[in-house]
Amino acid sequence: MTNDQIKILGISGSPRLGSTDFAVNEALRYAREKYNVKTDYFSAHKKNIKFCIHCDLCVRKKEGKCVHKDDDVSQELFQKLVWADAWIIGSPVYQGNVSAQTKAILDRCRALVAKDIHIFKNKVGGAIASGGDRIGGQEPTIKTIIDFYIINFMLPVGGGSFGANLGGTIWSKDQKAEGTKEDEVGLKSIHKMVKRLAQLTIFLKSAKKDE
């Protein structure tokens, strides 16, 4: 490992260990195999993720802290978000969009941004959506995650035309990880997105080093 090795954080916003968990970990595995990156992982599974109540404590205090004292987010996740050069956020499709857990994670980032509006600036972000139907809301789910990246000065990536477009799209057939493993087209979309994410992150880190 060198000091120049990029760091990628994978986040599964699913309350279950199933399709999304497998898909995000597959993205991290592929990144390590192809680009020799350092990775970390956070799962919403069995986590007590309280939702943002817009109390504005974080805005008033500007300490990067939240009124909620849930260590899963306020300690573990917040540190990982700052640590990483790039994020891959995966969500199951719930009613055509992100899961409640994924949305809570995105909203709770307000605490960090209130302290430093540029805290996530130029981090690279990719997205994965897993649906039980072939066409069941994967792209709206990804776009919600991409909107978050844009709002917070991050650099969203997809996988390019002909197969990946906005990001990784999985059709699990409601068979959890087993269904995801069988979705060759979906896995290819994840790999294409990871390729773009890793290459851009490596380029940005190299350019910053040369400044």
C-alpha cells in the first residue's frame, strides 16, 4: 500500500443482507482487483439510523455533530465519509426510489456540511440501485443519489453509454444475493461504473499531488 492509494467507501442502504449488500461489495471487490485501491464498507443492516429532524443544531453549533447520539452514524459513518476519496452508495428500490435508510444517511450528512460546506468537495460518487423488477425504479433511485452528490460539490459518475448510463442497475428478481449473482447485465453495469469512478479518482489524486 502506498500513500497515493485511493480510498473507496461502499455504502449499502438496505436493512437486509441481500441484493444491495452483495452488489456494493461486488463493486468494492472489483475495484480492489482492477485498481489496487483501499476500500471500506458501511451497511444499514441492523443499524439504528435516526432520520434528520431539521432541528438545525448542526447549523447553530457548526461542530460536525448531530442532535442524535447514534454511534453508527455520528461516529462510524461520518468518519468513513470524510476518509474516503470516492463513495459508492447502493440502495434497494422502495416504491420507485431510495430506501428510507439510504435517505436518512444522505440527510444526516447535513451535520458535516454545516461545519464545512466543502467537506465533500471533489470526492467522486457512484450509485447502484437494486430492484426486484427489471424496470422498477432503478434510475430514479440512482438520480436521487446523484442529486445529493451534485448538491454537495461531489463529482458523480455513471458507467457510460451502452450498458451502464447513470450507474449500476441490478435486477434481483426478488431473489436477494442469488438473483443478483445471476444478473450478468447488471453486474457489468456495476463494473463499468467502478471503472469510471476509480479512473477519475486516481486522476484527481494525481493532479492534486502535482499542484
